[in-house]
Amino acid sequence: MSIRTMFQPAPQRRWQRTLLASLLLAAATIAGCSGGDENSCGGIIEPVRVLTPSPTSLTLDVGADGQVAASLSGGCSSDSRAVQWTTSDAQVATVDATGKVTAISGGSATVTATAFDDKARVSIPVTVRPRVATTLDARPDVDTLSPLGTRALTASVRDQRNVIITSAPVVWRSLTPNLATVSVTGTVNAIAAGTASIQASTPRVGADSLRDTVRILIVTACSLVRPIQLGTTFTGRIDASTCENFLGYRVANQYSLTAAAQTYYAIRLTSTVPTALVPLVVNSALYGLPVADTAVRALGVIRAGTFGILVTAPAQTPGTYTVTTELNPDPRTTCVTTDVSTDVAFNTAITPTCPSRDIRILPVIAARQVVRITAAASSFPVEIELRTTAGVVIQRAVAGVAGATATISFTNGTTARFGILRVTGSAGANDLVAVTIAP
């Protein structure tokens, strides 16, 4: 103790000691609440609470999603560390509880993160780029029509994310108005023979406009053959473009179907007006089914080659029709009736679950035509029957032993008719039967 202190009055020394203790306690409290101990949150100064955004800004295209996050630091152990997200404009961009941002429409918005019981927050600016038309695709690329025929074209506009803009307007115009015109909705009207060009474009100015062109070959229906593919449906129209060919048919459209290998298929016609399918010869044969045959109102072939089909109408009554090409069951793999043509060889399966098979023979058996049918299986004797479509047996043949050949040689009478070949195996038979049908 200093000499000065010794001679101070006792009450004054007590007051000084009390003041010094209070100052030391306050200093300790301030130090603890300034970040030294995160549990010490009852002091005069609040601890530091920080949210760090990632990313600091976000740019999206309309319809796209982005992700934002916020990391936390500081605070007290008693603070809630859950992050809540909000958006300043939900019509521009929305944000969910996980920070997933969805761009709604072009413009700017701000997504904000809050945490520490709303004692800390951070904002991330979001820019949403509007949808921009980047590609235009007019279909079909190439088509064919007859003079006075019509065809509806389609066009799709896609944005920078390759998503179709359903509301995007398309302007149609004919680059060859002397050959074909086109309506505002894309319906082409053929005028004269030649190659017409129909352009689709977006209504923008100059070089910014998107364009695509459809080429249409215009020839008379009586000389036009349109290729179609297996497993597809084509929609056509009966209109003023029909003409009468040298066979006397009023032609609406002609089609060709090419099979690279022996294939089992059918061609079906569905129409809103009276129409018919007529087989043509285009490097090969096509075989027609009877009008009364309700099971397969179609044409069927199995041989490789190119086959022609004519859609004919008795009058130019406006209407639509569809031609559908579809695979028929392969006779090796199914028990249902299959169409096959004459002058072919094929295999059919006889199994315990399919002990007999019915095979429709195409084309119609002409008057006084001779049909020769053979069948043989290596593991069982085969029985074959030639039947009418009503199920009446015309002729039957049986192979004596396994591996032997059952043969039918039938000469038709004076009336043309369709025939059904029934192939039957012995009990428990499970093998392929080799069949030939010769005209």
C-alpha cells in the first residue's frame, strides 16, 4: 500500500475497491459476448451472425431451375440454424424450402435467406431471361400432292432450351403461288404440276426471322405413288384431286410399301367416306382379301419386294381416310390365323399349346386354278386340310410317318374362292412344320 493510500479515509478506499471490481466484471462480460464463448449470449453486445450466399447472383432461362444456398457462421448454440427462403416476385421466380429456384417469366427478382431466428439475412439477385424462339421446324420436309389436292402442314417453334413454344405464331406463305397456295393455318392447296415451295417463318423483322421450307411435288393422282413405311399410319383426303386411271378407278392416292425380307404384315383402310383398297403391281405382287372378310379388312403379303396400294373412291365426296401398315403375327410364334401368299415357303409352329394352325392363303383361288400344298415335320407326322372360309374341308392329306411329306394338289372349280390351310400335329408335337404353297 502506498503512503498516499495509507492516509486516505477508510470509506473512500472501500468505494474505490467496489468500482474496480465492477469494471473488471463488465470487461469480462463484454469479452465473453464478443465471440469468445458462443454460449455467453446474455451480455450487452450480441454475437456476430453471418450468412454467406452461394452463388452471389443467379441467371436462368424461363422454365429452368437453379440452386442457391447460404452457409452459416457465428451465433450462439441456442440460435435456430434453419434457413428460410423467400422471393420478392413469385411471378418472375419462385424458391422452395431447399433453395431450388424456378424461373417463371422474364424479369428480375431477389431471393432472400434468413436464419438465426431472423437475426441474419442475405439476398441473391435473380435474372430470368425470357423465352427466345431459336429454331423453326416445318413438317413434312417433303410431300406429294395432286392438282386440286390439299394437305395440312405443321410447324413447331422451339426456344433456347429446345422446348416447344406452343403460343409462338407462325406465318405461312407460298414461294410458288402458281403451283400451290397456303392458308394462314398451313393448309396447302395444289394448283398445277411441279415442285412447290411453302415457307414457314416467325413474325420477326429481316434476318432475325426463323424460316423453314416444305417442298411439295405436285403430280396427277393417277401417276403419283407415295412411299409409306411398315408400322405407320398415313392420313389422306378424298377431294377434287381424284382422277380416273386407265383401269377405270377413281384414284385418290397410290402408295408403295417395300419389304427388304419376307415379312408378315397387313394394310388396313379406315375412311369417313366410301373408299376401297386395290392392289397394284410394283415390281412384285400384292394380295387382296374379300370384302366380306371382317377379320382382316386389308391386304397382306409376306414376300420381299415392293408392293403397291391404290385408294379409290366412287365419287369426289370430300372426306378423310387413313391407311395403316402393321405387322401380322409370325406363323412360327403364334397360334392365331396368319395370312400368307401363294408361291412361298415358310415355317409354322406346332406345340402342345398350339396343336393346330390356320393359315389364310392369298390371293383368292381363281376359277380352275391348281394349288399345290406340301408340309413336313422332322419329329411327327403332319396332317393338312384345305378348307373354305366357312370351315368346310375341301381336301385332306396326312404324312405317314415323321419326316414324311403331306401333299394336297387341288384344282378349283368355276367359282373363285379363298382358302384356309389347317396344319395339325400329333399329340404332344413340338416342332416347326415346313410348308410350301404353290399356285
